[in-house]
Amino acid sequence: MSARALTGSRRWLALAGCLVWFAFTLFPLYWAAVTSFKSPIGVVGGATYIPFVDFEPTMTAWYELFSGQRGGFYDTFTASMIVGLSASVAATAIGSMAAYALVRFTFRFRLLSALIFVVVAFGGFLLGRNVMGLGQGIALIYAFIAALALAVISSRFRLPGPELGNKDIVFWFVSQRMFPPIVAAFALYLMYTEVGKLGFKLVDSYIGLTFAYIAFSLPIVIWLMRDFFEALPVEVEEAAMVDNVPTWRIFFGIVLPMSKPGLIATFMITLAFVWNEFLFALFLTNSKWQTLPILVAGQNSQRGDEWWSISAAALVAIIPMMVMAGVLSRLMRSGLLLGAIK
Amino acid sequence: MSQVRLEQITKSFGTVTVIPPLDLEIADREFVVLVGPSGCGKTTTLRMIAGLETASSGTVRIGDRDVTELRPGLRNCSMVFQNYALYPHMTVAENIGYGMKVRGTPKAEIDRAVTEAARVLNLGSYLARKPSALSGGQRQRVAIGRAIVRQPDVFLFDEPLSNLDAKLRVEMRTEIKLLHRRLQTTAVYVTHDQVEAMTMADRVVVMNQGRIEQAADPITLYEAPTNLFVAAFIGAPSMNFLEGRIERGESGLVFRGEGEVAVAIPAARSGPLAAVVDQPVVLGIRPEHTMTTDPDAPTVTLQVRDIEPLGPHTLALGKVGSASFTAQVPAHAPVAPENSISVPIDTSKMHFFLKSTGFAIR
């Protein structure tokens, strides 16, 4: 039954329910907004709700935030922007290509090849580290290259054992989001420091943080985009194939424009994830590439619970995402596929 | 020269064989229609010619080239799909010209080709529109336009009209035929609609379970089906079948079937039938051949269940013995459901099939 069909008191009940939920979701935002205009005394002295009536608003928190007294606000904001945008763009781009390949092409490989990869990667690392006495970073790189090469070469031969396909690859991608992020964050930190010892600075660097975010966003991007691509009519691509359009042009010229709403939605979700991500940023940055969530949380630890400045910083962190969502949702017109097929 | 030759071609998906070894030769400039019930392998065969499916074994030749291993784009075919498969984000003009643009054709030449295609297909005033702003028939014309600017060796049509309404389908049928007559390009056309097949084809290939049952011109298919499947598939309403035996009577051969059916076989038709005396056979007679005015024609008794007045004549549907039977009767004939009528049989139009193999007895 549609809500429009409701009549009389039922209609009012539905409206009241909606309003309660509206207030419930909006109140935290309102609370943060008013708190950011309170003085320290106004915050601790009991709950006050309405500016000029309950309490006298002050700009102190905002002034402190923008003047840089509360940590390098502008640098942090810029770092968040750069890392967030570039990681989301890269993850969406790479992930869509992977998802398209997984939807339209059949991959087959033996479980044995995958096992060879795992065994050589781990074994090679231990061997390099403990027997040959290599540094951790070098051992890691050598072992990885050897494992990849052997796995690729072994897949050329007809190996015994069960065969894996596209579904297994997708599961492997998605499985990376099944363990707690702290596991990955900690491991990444260790790896980055080791690679840092080789001379490539990854901790607190643009490359390091962006790579971590790309890697951690890819599973979601692939999963989402796979669904969008699967919904596309394959005949449109087949028509282009018969017309001798190269695969890359089919992808960029036909598939991507057709899945624009999906791309935008996926980009938005990735951006939201990267923008709000706390754990990786905490582990992998310390000053230059700190992101906004760290700044917001930092307001808590420096001089006790300074809710007024936390609120101000949190509001600033929300605004760019709201603007993004507003702009992008306009581009997410549905009905792009209309007319392609019956 | 762009004849198409399929030599011992097969297709299996995993362990399921969809097409057992199949041979088909399509002459240059010929319009061949592959027809059959759904799942008979006709679309798979077409897609193997296009290269969208690779043959499990066998050879596909277009002209003098062996294209078996070639990817679709290099086979110089054009394909029109059942669901149009237009590029939804491009205008009609861009849709038609996209392939040329990708191949690096100069813009002036693309414009000329697009304009010409639009003129032929009556799409001139829609060139700037997106496919979503077109009707089904217009969309399919855009798809055909996209196919003709390619100047292909072979046109491939995969049930292009089955998404259109009945009236438009008849119009487009003629349009495609005229187009073929003008362009003189070899065409392979897949449909499940036997009327479409009969009306459009130079040669109809009737397929069933991946095999070719008969490949012949429409009239031969209608008049001389080689087996029960083709006989039942071609013609609407479809042929009636009565099971029985050929027996030797006093004045020649007689077909005797269930429900006291006894049809004397004229001497002219007796030759081949003499060889199958006392074997189970099937007599086939089309509904349109049950209206003979010959007073000597043998008759069968039809238990009428329903009548379908069509205007020029009426169909009486019912049973002869236990077999379903449709007879064509004059429009004002006094026939009503639950009646029994005596239906004359035009003995010159009878078909006989061996029950064991299904093959026609000739």
C-alpha cells in the first residue's frame, strides 16, 4: 500500500512518524552546530538548546579552527581533499576495469597456481629473511615477484586439481573486506616502515596513504560495478564488436557512458569511505598528510574534551561531502539506458 | 563474392552439444532464413558466422576467407539484433556513424554515408534524436542503418522483427526485402516465425535440435516437406496427421486409419507407397486441402469441437478418431461445435511419411 492511499488519522500518524525520524536524524547535526558556537562554560554548564535564548553564542571555536590554533586546519583539509579525490578516482577507474573484465571475460586458473603463489610468497620471504639474511623489505619484494612469476608461468600448464573461475576471483576481492581493518592497517604500517628503510618514504606520504585507500576501496568498487555491468545489455557491446570497435573503445566509448550513474554512485561511496576513514590515517600519517578525521579526533586529546572545537571541525568535515553529494546526484539521472534495447 | 560456408561445424557448451556437425552453404547474394523452434540452434549458428561464438570444431568461410579463428570485427559482417542494441547515449546519426568514426573514416565521408542511410530508411528527420525518443520500428531502422553503412560482405539478422507489433512487422518485412534486393548483399536471417521465413527467403533452412531438417525454397518446403518435422512446422494452420497403414484393396491401395478412416489412393500416387504396404505410416493433409469440390474425393469424419471464422473461410477444429484435425470449410458452411461433419480430402495434396523414421515416402 502506498503512503498516498492513507486517509484520516492514519495519514497523520504516518506524518508524525516521519517527523520523529526526521528530528532523530537531524538532531545530532543541530547539536553539533549549536555546540560549535558555545563557550567552554556554556558547554559544561548543562544542556542549552537555542542560541540568544538559552546561551550567548560565541565564534571562539570557529576562530580558533580557522586561525590554525587547533592544528594545521588548512593543510589537513587540503590533504583530505587531495587524498580523498585521487584515491576515489583511481579506485573507481581501476575497479571498473577489473569489474568489467570479471563480467565479460572468462578467467580460469587452477587452485594449484594460487597455492604456488602463496607458498612461494611466504616461503620466499622467510627464506630471504632468515637464510639469506636480506632486509625485510627486499625479501618481501623478491618473494612477491618470484611468487607472481611462478604463478603466472604455472597457469600456462595443465595442472591437476580444482579449477577456479571469475566467481572465485570476486570472492577473493571481497574477502579482503571481511577481516577487521586494524589487521590490514597494522600490517601496512609495518610494511611501509620496512619499505621506508629502503629509501621509499611511504609512511606519512601522499603515495603511501593513497595506495592504501585505493587497495582498500577496490573490493567495494569491484563488487558494485560488477552489478552495474552485469545489468548492461550485452548485445550493445556485441553490436560494437561486430562493427570492429576495439575492446578498449567499447569500454570507454560505450560501456562507461552507459554505466554513468553506477560510476558516480560508486565514486561517491568510495569518496565517503576515504573521507571519513580514521584508522589507516591514524597509522599511516603523522603530520604532513593527516586527514580531517584525525584532526577532529585530535581536538579531544589535546586539552581534554573540547566539544565546541570538535563540533566546529566536524561540521567543516561534513560540508564538502554534502556539496559533492548534491552535485553528483544531479548527474545520476536514471534512464540512461533507455532506447538501447527493447 | 561473399558466399558463406559452414563445414562440419559444431558447438558445445561444456558437455552439452548444441550443434552436431552441420554443413551449410549460402550462395553469394542469397537471402537465407534459418527457422526453427526456440532452442534449435539457429541463433547459435548465426552467432558463429558473426564470430560472437567460436565454433567448437569445423570451419566457417566467408567468401574465400577462412574466418573460423577471426574475431567478429574482422569478418566484415553486419548484425542486427532482436533488441536493437543501439548505443543509448548517442544520437541516431552518431549511432549509424560510430563504426566508421572508430575506423578513422574522414568526417565528410561519414556524414555522406549517414545521410544516405537515413534517406534509404526514412530516418532523415530523426538524425539528431537519441534512441530513447524513437519508436520501436524507428529504433530497428537505426540498427539496420548502422548495419548498411558498414557495407558488409554478409548481413546477419537475429530475429530483428520479433519485438515489433504485428502490423509494423509486416511493413518492415517488406522493407528488409526491398533493401536486400537493392543492396544485393548476402543475408542470413534468423526467425522462429515460419510466415516470416516463407515470405522473405530465397531459401529457408528449417532447423531442429541443431540439425538441418530441410533447406529449400519456400514453395518446395510447403509442397514437398522431407519429413514430419518440416511438414508440421511449415504452414499455418499446420498440417493434420493421421496414423494408419497402407493396405492392398480390391481397386488399388487404401490408407486405413483409426476412426474408420479409409482413403483410397489414386493410381498416380501408388508407386512409392506400394513398397510400404502394411507398415505404419502417417498421412499428412493441410487444412487448406480439405475443401475440394471433387465429388469422388474420399472423406473423413470430423468431430467438431470449435470453429474459427476467418472471413474468407472458416476453420473447423476437432478430432478424427483420436487425432487432432483442423479442416478448412467454406465461410457459410453449416458447421457448429459438437457436430460431426464429413471432410473431403484432396488426394493429390496428400503427404505420406514413414512412421518409424518420419521421412516422406516418395
